[in-house]
Amino acid sequence: MNRSFWLKKAVKFVFFAALFVAVAGYVTMNLWNYLMPFIFHLPALTFWQALGLLLLSRLLFGGFGRGGRSNWGARSRAWKQQIDQKMATFSPEEREKFRQQMRSRCAGSWGRRPTEAPAN
């Protein structure tokens, strides 16, 4: 493919990225200025302050689509598979010993040991 094709593609990408940032900043500014001064008595924002607020929220919470914390379920499943593989190598005596250790270390619901009777 020739150079002009890639140049047009890059210019189009930059244009739409700038348009997205401008629209997101404008929407954020208007929502803030419509709600926050009346609800919490906060000052109104300028366009540049709204863009700064968007950037700060991106840094703190990892929003804007891709990335962030979308693969927590996969991590949890991988951890469970590792534990299951490790438990499969234990003998029945080792498995029971491990379970007893975990019961003695981990508290039940609301900080009570599983062997304790709930107080009525």
C-alpha cells in the first residue's frame, strides 16, 4: 500500500480521536455544571478542567473501555485450577491435614470460628 493511504488513515484517526476527546470533555463539563453546583454547591468547571477531570478519572479508575479490570474472572479461574492441581497431588491424609489447617487459620462468617456455636 502506498504512503498516501497510510497518511490519510493517520489523519482520519487523529481527527476522530480529537473529536472524541472534545465531545467527552464537553459532555463532562455540561453534566458537572448542570448537577454539581446545585447538589453539592461545587464550582462550575471550564472545558480544560473537565478534560483534566476525565484524565484524572482515567488514571484512578482505569475507564474508557479496554484495559482496566476486565479479566478478574479469568484470574480467579486460573487460581482455582492451580489449587485443584496442587490438591490432586496430595494424599488423602495430606488433604485432610491441609483442610484442618485452613479451618484453624480462617475464621467463619462474621469473625467466628466454624466450630463455634452462634450466640442467641
